[in-house]
Amino acid sequence: MPFHFRSAEIEGVVVVQPKYYTDERGYFAERFKASEFKEAGIDFEPKQTNFSHSERGVLRGLHFQQVPHAQAKLVDVIVGEVFDVAVDMRKGSPTYGRWSGHILSAENQKMMFIPEGFAHGFCVLSPTADVIYHCNREYTPNSEGGIRFDDSDINIQWPVRNPFVSAKDQKLPFLADIDSCFSYGIRAEGARERRVWMSR
């Protein structure tokens, strides 16, 4: 199999490890394959790909899009290293308000799949980082939403001091002040109805 899928601490979030094939020319890997993801319980069809370049200490997030334009994301770091975070916003979820964070880098080649119903953000740990995230829906400006990165109720342990956060992100509301549009148990576009996530 060209991928290894490992369930994260929160149901629905999956760490994806592609298999690399090396020879004297360098290496090759498949970064996404719909049939393999579907076999692992992830029905994901990218409709938009975003790219960001950031300096050390930059923190982007936490962002999401409102229903019916909610996005599932596959986050892939092609240069540098980031600490990538997903926050459960699904009302009724046993892990509502909890976060899952993982280091993704060009060196470890890990990716993170984040389904609909989660806010997403990352901070940069290397001198620079180039991040690509594939989304199952296109960006819709009037449906964008977000949560403060330093929400004490969520208490994300960001591994950077004095992060550089945009003025817009600093004004985002706290989770307690949001009436989440996401509900636990309702089938999302990015995942099968079943609740068993494969790890192999």
C-alpha cells in the first residue's frame, strides 16, 4: 500500500504517511489516491488547492467554513516544518472543544486529514514553511469563520512563543461565543458514515 493511515486522538482526524520509492535519481511518492483514501474510510474529493508560504513563528488560524460550504482538508508540508492543529466543533461530540496537534514536515512527510466540523490552524517551526492544503469545497468568503488561537477553554499548546498572528485572526471569537453549525453524528462530505478509522 502506498499510504499508512493512523487515527489521531479525535475521531475523524487522520495522520497520513505516504510511502516513498527511492533510487539514484531521488524519490517518488503518491501524495493522494482517491481509492486508497476511500478504502481507509475517507471519502475525499479535492475541489480547491491552497498554498501558503510563512516565516518562523507565523500562526495561521483557527479557520473553518460554515455549512453548507464546510471544508474537509488534507494538509501537506512541502518545505519546512509546522505544528498542525484541528479543533472539534461538532456539537454533541464527546471531544467537542478538544484539539489534535501533529508536527508535519518535508522531512517526516506526514500529512493530516481534517474532516468537516473542525477548525484548522498551524504555526511554523522552521525558518520558512510552504504548506499546501487540498479542500473538498471551494473557498466562499461569506461563509468563513474562525476561533481565537489562544482560546483558554481549548488551551492549545502551541510550541512557539509570541507567535505572529494577523490582525484579522486576533479578532476572531472564542469557541464559547460561537453557535457551532456542525453536529456530531451527521454524515460529513469528507468521511463515511461508519465510525471505524483504519490504521495499517
